[in-house]
Amino acid sequence: QKEVEQDPGPLSVPEGAIVSLNCTYSNSAFQYFMWYRQYSRKGPELLMYTYSSGNKEDGRFTAQVDKSSKYISLFIRDSQPSDSATYLCAMKRSYQKVTFGIGTKLQVIP
Amino acid sequence: KAGVTQTPRYLIKTRGQQVTLSCSPISGHRSVSWYQQTPGQGLQFLFEYFSETQRNKGNFPGRFSGRQFSNSRSEMNVSTLELGDSALYLCASSLAGAGTEAFFGQGTRLTVV
């Protein structure tokens, strides 16, 4: 079993929809949780970064962490075609390596 | 502020050869991590360097090695290349605190033929 599980998709939604992306993990020691966006042939770009449980909002993006369920989510409101990319969840312990999910490929259809 | 710079962007090598990839971190960042990305395995951690010392290491064979220089620039070397080493190699830099964010370069796409 992988430490971080993420559905690879692809996930297709119409423009303007609310997108929900999720990851589960098995290591309860993870403290820092991140979401990256990766466009084709580019490096991952940090979208959201949270410490421990709770919600964090940044524009159209909301990240949620539920440590009791070992479950993290990223919500994208009013999705745009430019949001079409692969979204990677990631998590780490202090001073340790970052562990990534496989990534979910999202397509927002105009 | 300049981002993470990786060179070269593309490489084609033959089986058995060796290759060296370079990464220049964001100014002031002292930690550099390397990852291999393939469609089937996703992002796999290779190693992390901080202040010229390897701080963390992933589960890759000894053919994969790295180093970091006093200016925080890092190089990664792969010897005796295999077809399965074809991948996107990504470098990420961070300030090196306990949980500081990692910022990625554009990657080097290595093709082994």
C-alpha cells in the first residue's frame, strides 16, 4: 500500500463547476500538506500549503486537511479551462522528504 | 526573484552512458531535493542536500548520486544508464526549515535509447 493514495482520473468537468480533488494517506506523522499544479511539460507549481488540520482559502482554491481521517482535499470554485492540469497532493514530516500522490489529471471543458 | 533553474532541459543518452544534471536553487534557499517523475510511478524522491550534506535519501540504486556546492547549486549524476531511467528529473529548492515549501524547476527530460 502506498503512503499516499490519489485517484489519477482523468476528471472532466464543465467550465464553472466546483472541482473536488482528494488524497488519503496512511502515515499519521505527516504534518505539512501541500497541493501542486503541474501543466504538461512543466515542473509542479505550489498552490496551497497547510500545517496540521483545518481549512485554508486562496482565491478560488480551498484546501482542507482532516488528520483524524487521514484525508485531504482541494476544492476549485468556478473552474476555468486554464485550470486543466494535473494536481498533485503532497505531505511531509519536519525535516523529512516530501511524499507525493500520483496526481489527478483534470480537464475543464469550455 | 529568479526561480529554480535546471539544465539542460532535454537530454538523449545511450544505455551504459552516464549523465550529469544541474540545478540552481532560488537565491537564499539552502536545501535542494531531486525527484524522478514517470507516468507509472509519479514523483519519486531521490535525495535531498542541505549545506553540502545529504540529509535524506530515497530508495534508488547507487547509480544515482548527487552533490551540493557551497553556493547551494546541486548536481545529480546517473551512471550506467538503463532504459528505465528515462524520466523527467525535477529539482526543488526550499529554505530548509522544518516544513518550508518546496519550489520546483522545469525539470530535465532524460531519454535513454
